[in-house]
Amino acid sequence: MNQPSHHVAVFGAGYIGLVAGACFAELGHSVTVRDIQPERISTLRAGSVPLYEPGLEPLITRNRERLHFTLDADEAVRDAEVVYVCVDTPPTASGDADLSRVWAVIDALKGASHLAAVVMKSTVPVGTGARIRTALDSVGLGHVPYASNPEFTAEGQAVEDFLRPDRVVIGTDDEAAAKLLRDLHRGVDGPIEIMDVASAEMVKLTANALLATRISFTNEIAALCEATGADITRVTRATGMDHRLGPYFMRAGLGYGGSCFPKDSRALRALASNSGFSFQLLSAVIDVNDLQPRRAVKRLSQELAGLAGRTVTLLGMTFKPGTDDMREAPSTVVAARLLAEGARVRCWDPVAPPCHGEPWASTERCSDLAEAFTDADAALIVTEWPHLREADWRRLRGLMRGAVLFDGRNLMAPEEMRELGYTYLSVGRPSARPGEG
């Protein structure tokens, strides 16, 4: 085995930190991942992965000799040349980012004068780098370069996105740090963009806000399609063929969720507000997204002439397929609204973790689709898991008490579902009912 090129310390063993650490090890570096959760570190030391991310577990197994896991910050930093900050920056009540975990990492670096760079991969507000630079200076680390290296990995394909990215963004004004980070990414199949720290911080927020805008715009067009009889899938297909636009992130549905789009959109809006600028377009994007799952529940209630006493099955809980992440998942809003309307709520998901607290404490978790459909008045596709495409929908229809299927992800073909006896509703497409057509 080749000798490691560099020694890297990664603070944070969540989706971003664990993927970054495993991928840096894959590139030949020696990596120590530090986290503050004992159960997470114990799981990793035992050879298991505490989160669901395709391709991650074999990557960690293959690079076991170059990967180390610890709860001790001093141990992580001791032999490190570079520290990567990959901790959560959750939104506060005002929409700003909570940087308490970031500052805890910076505080833990006091005395680490041997470092060649401190690198921020967590998503932070523009201007954070300048504040961290001041903090490092104040604790005797003025000679240690600082850099921003924002992540652009999508859950469900994070390993692929890290190793074969559209671009690697590096923000630093230090030539030695820029060279070090280039060396760290040697073997990554993607262009590297070097810029100043503030611009690098802005790139991440801008990219996610623009993607969120495409999703909300598509959902607004879908609402117009429902009002006019047009078909959103045909509209977006033809629109996306325009080379100036492309087909990406133009699927109508229940809106975006997860750890990035909601948080980063609100953070960018908060940044604008704090700067005295009203970001009206982004506010509308957020409002549209907040409304999408509620519109689905409203349409379902109209179809069933009320939800009180009805049994409704949610098909999918995670915010997207390929992940077990429940953060900002539309299913949470859907479940809460159904319960508020008096419905009995069942839910099925192949990988979602046990969920505690409301609304999930008041729902019934089903182990398979047959259990979920038995005596249900309606089912609502929330997450487009491939399991649903492969399901025996004829058999499932026979298990139901009612016949309503609301496809919140436009996963199925309306004509096929109608022929199977479903009253089929979807987002931005004409409804399909037995006996019609």
C-alpha cells in the first residue's frame, strides 16, 4: 500500500464529514475523523456505518487502514497537517446559521501551531471566514492559513459527487494553502476553481438557492397546469430541451427538503435581510415550498369529502430516495396536517430510522406495503422509492377499503393506475378515475 500523501483531521462524522473523510482516504491520505457522539464513534470503530449512504460503507471498509475515529480533539489534531470543519450549522429561529459547533472546533485548535491549514466545509454565512481568521489570529494561529472548501454533495450520491464533482471550489488568499488543497484533491475527477473566501462562501448558498428556485417555479407552473388542464410532465420535458435551461430540478412534487435547500435558502434570505436587502424572490421560493405539502393534504381532503376518520397511508418518509435523512422532509408536514384533520395515519419507508416525537408518535409504522395498504382509504406517495415502481399495485388495490392514490412525486402512469381501479391524483397532471378516459 502506498504511503499516505497527507494527514487530515475531519471534525464531524455526519453526512458531509464521514463522506469527506472516507473519500480523502480513498485518495490515499491518512484521515482521523472526530465526533462528539460516543455511539457514532463506537459504531464506526466496530466497522459499521451509522447512516445510510450508498457506496459509503464499502469505501470505509476498503480504506480501514487509513481511517481512524476518535472522540478526542487533541488526538485528531496531533498528527494532522490540515483540519476540515464538517459540523452542522442548523438554522436559528431568525433563519441565521447556528455556528456554535464551528466555534467549538476553532476553540479546540488552540495550540495546534503545526497546522498547515484550517478548512471550512460546513455551510456558513458569507463573512464567517473573516471572523474565523480573526479568531485564529487571536489564539496565536495567525500563521495558519484559512480556506473555504464548500461541499456540493447530494445525499444518495455523495460519494460519487465528491470523487467526480462538477467543480471543486477553494476559497483562500494563501498560495501555499491553495497548493495543499489541490494536492489533497489529486485524483478527484473535476475542475478546481480558486477564489477568495467570501466568494467561495457565497457560491454554496447561491447554488442551492437557485436549485430551490427551479423546484418552486416548477411547482407553481404545476398549479397552473392543474387549473388549465395542461400536463406538467409534458411541459417540463419540452421546456428542459432548451439548451439554455436544461431539464434539471424541474420535477413537480411535494417540494424540496433535506439538510441543505431549506436551510441554505433561509440563510441566504437572512443574510440579505441583515444586509438591509429584501430578497423578495427567495422569500417567494420558500413560501411556495412551504405550501406544497399542505396543498396535497387539501386536495386529498376534497377528494375524500373530509379526512376525519379516514385511514391514510404515507408511502415514503425520508426527504428523497437513497437516504435515511428525515430533516425537513415533506412527510413531516403531511403527517402533521393529516392528523390535525382527524385522519388515522400509517407510514412506510424502507430505510427511515425510528422517529420519535410528534407527528410520528401518533402514526402507525408499517413494515411492508401490504400492511400499509390494508383497509386504507387513501395512499399518498411522498418519496419516490424504486420499491414503489416495482410494487404489485393490483394486489395492493385489492387490500384497500378506498381507492384514492395521490402521487406526490408523479411516479406512476395515470392511465395504468386508472385501469387498476385507482382514483389517481398527481401534481400538475389531470386526474384519472375509473370509468373515465
